[in-house]
Amino acid sequence: MITKTKEKKLANGEGVCSLMLNIANIWNIIKVMGCQSMKMSQTWTKRLMHNTPKAVIVLSALSLSMNLANSVSSFLGYAFALAFAGLIFAAIIVNPLWLKYVMAAAAYIAFFNTLPELSFDKLISVIYLSLVLLAFLLPSPIPVIITTCYYLYFIPTYSSVVEGEMIRTIVIGVIINMILYSLLAFYFRNLKKENEINRKLNGQLNEAFGKLEHMAYYDTLTKLPNRELLKKRMVEQLFSDSKVAVLFLDLDHFKNVNDMMGHNAGDQMLQHVAAHLTEEVGHCCFIARYAGDEFVLLFPYQVQEEIGELAKHLIHSFHMPFQIEQKHIYTTPSIGISLYPGDSRDVDTLIQYADKAMYDVKRGEKNGFCFFSAIENEELLLQIKLENDLRSALSKEEFVIHYQPLVEMSTGEIRGFEALVRWTHPELGQIMPGAFIPLAEQTGVIVELGEWVLEEACKQVRSWQRAGNPNLTLAVNISIRQFKSSCFESTVLRILKKTGFDPSLLELEVTESMMQNLSEMSLILGELKRRGVKISIDDFGTGYSSLSVLRHLPVDFLKIDRSFTRELTADTSTASIIKLIVDIGHSINLEVICEGIENQEEMDFLLQYGCRLGQGFYFHRPASADEIGSLLSSKDSQGKIAN
């Protein structure tokens, strides 16, 4: 039976040990969950993890020592009790694992030797103390140590009779605690493994994201920043409100390297250029590969002279060749420059302006630099607007045809008309042919526009013919783009048939610049001439033709350019040239028409030289169909223009 003294000791010890056990359990909860769910600060977490286990271990060791001292009342018992407590404490805090096991085993043997002769209660003590060794296999030994101390305190003195019910209760309690804390230990180990796996995965993900970010912002060939990073950096610099120059650099004749040596050689050239730019100006410029052989440099500057010096330095640095596939290859840069904030405050616009300035260099001598010009940009914007609007102008019926009379100068009789197209822009008003015809040529709109002009003019002049002027002729300008179209000849014949216009009264005017391919021109024009269509060479004397080749072309008329007429009365040599053209034209049976006649004196000179037909403001300006209709109605009885 347990004595009253023992019961008192049990009651007191149970309170102390229960408190320590609760502290240990609370600590484990904080350790497992606190740092994750409660998000404690790193400093306080470290303090708790460093100090709380030590305090609990010390209390546990002292409690166990007191129990040993009470159980074995001898000097040797006290000595071994203190040694046991000290060894447990040392075994917990010493880092080397093998030393912990050695010290734990020594503590176990020390306590084992304090027990009297082998007995049933001694066996129970050995089982309890085995839990101390198990504690060293758990992530945290505190729960097992506290549990061991708690149940050791319930062991009666070794001279007492141990009741079976108490033994069963103690054993069941120990087993339950062992299972509980073993499960916790298993959970802690798995949690630790998962954390290690997560750390590895996070490291791999961070590395993968780093590679993806590098691929997204850097050019794989040159290792320079790409267009995306360039724009990002430009935004950063523009927000800093500092002055920045955007230099758009393009390599001259780079296509020749690709064509002659292959794309691998071209790639090597780009790599060499990237390294060269980095070496020369990388210390002061942000350098990016924009596209192909184009690079963009961002240069923070104070005064504009610094930009010019930088551009000159870059151009000079390309004087040395690059070593490509054991060959010395030279290249030069063309550089366009735009300025922030002077030219624009928009990233894309700054790049566009620098690109435009670079192409201005390309159109010149190349191997140079050019600053963006706002005035030139306005002209460019106007040209872009005209080009865009030109594509829809025909469907919107913005084009009109004006007619300028062709006059028999000796009598003043109207021989026919030249059809001249005009564009009435809804915003810009009247646009002259010199502004939009070249754009129509470039865009290909001229083919459709020319077909429309021919058909509308044939319809109009045909109506005037039916109104009492049956012999009126029509002259229509033909562009090189129209002439080279595969269906040009069939288109002309189709329109003549559709409108009922007499082919012999139609004159197609071609320019001298179209006479470079004489065989092709002779073939097509010859077929039209066989159908009765007349052919006229416009602006004669300003292009490629010579009088000798006229004999080999199916030409009917020569039109002397207005630049000669302007100088007719002021320059005797010009007058001689006109007389020579008229004489030779007549000698090969060509009718000569003189353009740009503006006064009586010029007309008299031309009549004197034998030129019968003329056009110009002296007779009548180009006018709308309604005005020409009124003009035809106002002719005097002799058929002359009423001036």
C-alpha cells in the first residue's frame, strides 16, 4: 500500500509534473504551428526555440533527480541522481549525435545502478527509463522526458507492494503517450521532409523563372537586351525626367553579308557588332538589339553636342574590319537620333522618329548620323495621310477630271482636250497631280485610277462629240505602272468599245522615262496603233529618248515640255532647240505640240517655227466638264475660242 507520506509526495509531484507536461505540450504546438499560422516574427521565434526547450529540460532533469533522491536515500543515490540529471541535460544540448547517445546511455546505467536488487518494480523502472533513450530519436525529446518524469514519480518505493491496478494504469498511460508522441514525431519528420522538398522545388522554380525572364528580355543571339526590355528601360528613364537621346543604328549593306556568306556569317557579324558596341559605349549607353541588324542605344545627355560626339565616335569605331570566318569584313552604321523630351514624350514615337531619321541617312550617303526633323516629319505625316486616303478616294468619288483644250494656234479652233485628274480631298481641299500621282504609282492605285480616268473621259468627250463636235480628240496620260500591267491593251480596247469612242480620236500620252525598254513598248503600242489609237510622247526633251529612236516607235505626236516654252523668248539657244525639234519631228511625219503657252509672243514664235498645235493658259486653263461644255457652246461661228 502507498503510505500517506508517499501520497503527499505524489500529490505535490503530480502538480509540478503536470504543469511541466502542459508547458511541453504547449511548446510543441507553438513549434509546429506557431511559425507558420501565427506568422511570428523571426527574432521572437528564434528566442523561443532557443530558450524554452532549455528551461523545460532543466525543470525535467531537476524533477527526475528529486524523485531519484527520494527513492534511494543514500550518498551514492544522491550522487547518481545529480549525475543523471546533468548527463540528460548535457546530452540534449550537445550537437554531435554519437555523443548524445553515449551520454544518454551513461545516464541510463547510472540510474540502473542506484536501484536495489532485481525485482518487478526495478523492471518497471527500466521500461520507463527506456523512454529516455527513445526521446533521442524524436525531433523534440521534451515530451518523452516530461512523461517519463511524470510517471516515475508515481512509482512507489521499492520496498513497497505495487498494486496491479496502478501498474496497469501506468503501463497503459505510458503506451498511450508513446503512441501519441510517436505519431507526432512521424508527422514532424514528414513535415520536415516536405519542407525540404518544397525548398528544393522553390529553388528550381526560381531558377526556371530566372531563365524565362532572361529569355523574355534578352536576345539569344547577341545576349543584348531585346525590344521589350528596351521599352521597359525607356519608360523608367522617361519617368526620371532626364534628357535622353534615342540612337537608332542600322548596319549598311548587311544584306550582302547574308547573301554572299550565308546567314551563319551574318549571325557572327551581329555578335561581333554587339560586343563592339558594348565595348565602345556600354559604359554610358543602354544598348539593345531592336530587330535584324538594327540596334537602339539610350544615351542620357546634358547638352546636344554630347550626342553628336557620341555618334561620331561610333561611326569612327567601325573603321576596323570584323573577323568573320577567317575573312575581314567591313561594315558601317547609319544612325538616326530622336530626343526626349524635345521630339516626343512617347516611347514608340521616339523610336519611330529615330528610325525615320536613320532612313534619311540611308537615302543619302549612309555611314553617318542625322537628327530627327519635325518639319520633315510633318511632310512625312502628310504623305502617309495622303497615301492612306488615296486608297479609298476613288470609291468615295473624290476624284474629278478637268479638261484643257488643245488649240490650232493659227485659227484658235479647239482640236481636242487633254484629260487631267484632280483630287478634291475632304479635309485638304484641291490636291494637284504632282502631289498624289507619284503616291498612286508607288501604291499601285494608279492602275485602277487610270482606268477610271480613261473611261470617264471617253464618256464625256463622246457626249460633246454627239452635241455637234464630232472630231474632238482626247489625250489621256498613261503611267508606267499601267503600261506594264498584263491587261493594259485589252483594258483600252474594252473601254473604247464600251463607250463607243472612235479609236482614231484617242491619244495615249507616254513619258520619255517609259522608253527604256523599246522592244516591249514598240510591241504594245504597235498593236494599239493598228487599232487606230494615236500615241504621243509627253514632256519631250526632259527624259531618255533621242530623236533617232523615234523612227522605230509607233509615235504620232511630240509634246515639247513647258520648261522650253518658258525660256523661248529670253534664251536664243532654247528657241533654236525648239525649232530643231519641230523640224526633225516634221521630217519623220510627227505632229509637234507645244505645252505651257502663256502669251501672244510665245504663240507667235512657235507659229513662226512651224508648230501648229498648242496648249496653255493663254488659250484656257484646265476646267471642269461643265465649264468646257459652256466653252464649246460659246465658240464663234468660225469655231474659235472666245477670248
